[in-house]
Amino acid sequence: MLRIHAVHRDYLALVVGRITGGGTIDHPIGRHRTDRLKMTVRVDGRPAVTHFRLVERFQNHTLLRVSLETGRTHQIRVHMAHVGHPLVGDQAYGGRRQLRAGDSDEVRAALAGFKRQALHATRLAFLHPGTGERVDIQAPAPADLLALLAVLRDGDDEM
């Protein structure tokens, strides 16, 4: 079902930097030439399409709703880093942690304490292969991501 694009997937992604709206990233992805554990945008890669919409903007970060047309390994991480907005906490594709001017001590501490990529699968929908009925599974954002978002909101209120 994934191979024939019959599964709809939605994600929440917290990225570094401010994005002003939604968009589509349509760049092929393939194995990195020197670091075989990573993927990268490559002209000779496999087609990969990522759609994103603005959910909430913070001083130096943006919360996005992301959906995939294709399902390449690390697709969201690779595409967002490629356009200059890596996922918060993504050490593989985001480079070293960047402290931004204007971030409060609380925001800096919360970002430093977030020990994973700020990416969460919120929804998975598909037609059941046996019954043909639509299956729609939703998962609320986890506590650690909600806590980070609360600190970012509070940090914006202080400005």
C-alpha cells in the first residue's frame, strides 16, 4: 500500500526558522554518496514529494503539518533540511544545535533538553485490504513535544 501511495500520512514537524506559509517540496532523494547511513537530495534519486502547511509560527521556529505523496527514507527530514529548515533536534540532518538571537534562557534550555527529532505522525489513513473499509488512525502529540511548544509560546509572549 505504501509503494502504490494508498496510505495517507500526516505529521507535525517543528522546524528551525520562520516559514511564512505552506508549500510543496518536489526533489528526488537518494543515498548520500559518502555517508551511506544518510539520504540526500540527488538528481538521480527516486521521486519524493512533501507537502507542508503552516500551523503555528514562533520567534525562531515554525510548527508545520506535513503530508507525504511518496515515502522515501527520512523524506521529511531530508526535504526540510534541504530548504534550510531542519527539524528541531535532528542531529543527522540539522547539523549542530543552533542558538538563535532573541531566544530566552527557557527556550534555549527546552530546545537543549529535547533529545529527538521534533516530528510526530499524527494520522494514518488507508482502505482496509480485507474489508475495503476506510481505516483512520490518529495519535495526539506526545507530552515532550507539547511541553516544548508551550515553552516556545511562552517565550513569544515575553517578547
